[in-house]
Amino acid sequence: MACRQFDLVADRLQIPDAERGRLKYPKRSLTVALPIHRDNGSIEVFAGYRVQHHLTLGPTKGGLRFHPDVTLGEVAALAMWMSWKCALTGLPYGGAKGGITCTPRNMSAGELQRLTRRYTQEMIPFIGPQVDVMAPDVGTNEQTMAWMMDTYSMHMGYTVPGIVTGKPVGLGGSLGRREATGRGVGYLINRAMDTVGLAPNGATAVIQGFGNVGSVTAYSLSRYGVKIIAVSDVNGGVFNNKGLDLHKLEQHIERTRTIAGFPEGEPVTNERLLITPCDILVPAALERQITQANAARVQCRILAEAANGPTTPEADAIIEQRPEIFVIPDILCNAGGVIVSYFEWVQDLQSFFWSETEVTDKLFRILESAFVQTLSLSRKQEISMRMAALSFGIKRVQEAKNVRGLFP
């Protein structure tokens, strides 16, 4: 998917074949074996990955995910998307991504800590505040980042808060970092509603995925006056045409650790949820959710891609033929997380911290600029929002590589 998107944009930008390889291929791809002691006394070896796409604009930046389906190819694609995302929003980073093939919910806190520390130890020659800075992703959180920071700091002999972002605030994390992606999604949806003339009061939203990003997006939208009528997680979802009570839903999730079984609505599958009639559809789960099979049946006015790569190229072609759907592409829509990660990194480097109001204000300013630029290019050249966003990101990386030249 990532390579096909790149090729389409490269053709449109008329990037010479001689330059495409430098832009497409990752700078560094690492695969590591991670043996750890399980709680039952056995030893199990897990596979870990890290892909650093390019270091032309600064250190690489990207999340670390713990998921049973993690592969090197998936991590490489996500690293490429991170490159275009950072360039689109003007951050001094190249893209990176990491992952460990595991099932976190089947592991104890002790096992997860040993796995995280072993992975960090294996990565030490290739990471650093000016080389590669990790952050939480699917299946990881603030605690994961605290373990990584401690492992790296023990190796260096002094505390290095800038080695990761998404840390607890007490360890040099930034206020507003945990909520940043969801708040950014909410802000951009609000801007898209202005653009298409949709009034927030009474508008309806469906959110696939109710983790950190999905839940914060839901609360952000509800504050604008949007009614959340359906949400889901990996076990299924719940639908209520009158709107869901998010506080009661959150209490239910705290008790049961799932959305399934929430009494104030009808059960709905993830497949059905994606074609539920609504004003705003937010895929906030994993990749490849909107496909050739269901793209024609999606019934929304705004498609806000809070997840990475939720729409396949085949589905893209179908949605481009449906002008009634306004797409906020993933590299713009979910950029709030990496933007505030950048703020956290900057604060760590200078040991000077900002208030949450300052963080959120700066976040919205950067998103506003990226949204306006993308929308303007989309309208001017009569191309999709995705093509416009990718064009900005890829063009900026290409120009930086050309100016720097080729060493030696």
C-alpha cells in the first residue's frame, strides 16, 4: 500500500526514476531476536523490528507497537508513512517504526518489562535523541516508554529523557501528549465540518476502535456537539441511534475491559459498523479496514483516518469517485501524536516545560497550517486530499535530499 501510494505521487510529481529509490527504500531495517524468561520459568524468543526510513531532516521518529501480527513489511510501510507525515507538518524528523510480534494481553507486567528492556538493549547502537526517538503505539503505553528510557539511561550512566516520547509527565513527558492524537483528529474533523458546511450540533459519528485515540476523539467530538452513535473494539461494538453516554461506556470498559455487552445499545460487528449511516466515520483501529469490498457501501460525509493506512488503494479509487465524501487522510488526520511528541522532545532537550494550554495551542496551529495547505493544493490541482498531503510530504523530503546531495 505504502509503495503504491508513493509510486502514484511520484508519477504525478514527475520524480525522476534515479531519485525514487533514495526516497522509497529505508535507510536501515533491523530484525532482532528477543529471548526472555517467562513467568513459568521457560524461555521464549520473540521477534523485534525497527525500520528507520530516512535521516535527511533530522533523527527518525516513530512508535513501537506490540501486536501478534507485526511483520517487517508492516513496520517498513508505517515508517515510510511517518516520513511523509513529519514532512507534511514541518517537523525536523525522518520516519521510523518499531514492533515486537507478541500478544500483550496474554503477558504479565513482568514479562512485558523484560521484553521491552531486552528490545531496548538490542537497539542501543541504533537509537539516541539525535538518531532515533521512539514513542508508544498499538499495545504500548507510557509505562513501556518509562522502561525504555530507564534501560537506555542505565547504559549511558545518566538520565536521558529525550530518548523516547510519550513518557509519564513525571519523567519528562509532555502535558497533553496522551490526548494529542485524538484531540488533533477532533480538531481536523471540526475544520472539515466547516469546509463541507456540516453543523456539529446534531451531527453523528461512528468510531471504529476505542483505545486511546478513539476514546479521546469521541470526547473531543462530543464537546463540539457531535453525537457518537456507534463505537467498537476488537471484540465488537455497540450502536445507539440516540447517541451513546460516553461516561457510562467508559465505566463499562473499566469493569469488563471491552465494549461488548454494553447494555445501552445494540451489538454491532466491526464490519457492519463501517457501513453504518453517519455524518463522520472515524477508523481508529488497524490498517486495511476500508477495502474494495465495502468502500462503495460506506455512508458518511467525512472520513477521518485516525488509524494508519485504514483505506486500501483499491478503496481509495472507489471513494475518489464519490465527491460527497470528504477524506482527511491518515498522514494529516493522526499527526497530532507526533507533533506533540516533537514538543516533548524539544522540552526534554532544553529542560524547559510548557503548560497543557501552550501545548494544545501550538498543536492546533501546526494542524491548521497543514490542513489549509493540503486543502488548497487539493482544490487548486483538483486532486484528492490524500494525493495533496502525500505530495507535500514527499516533495519536501525530495528537495531536502537534493539540496544535501549524495555522500560521498
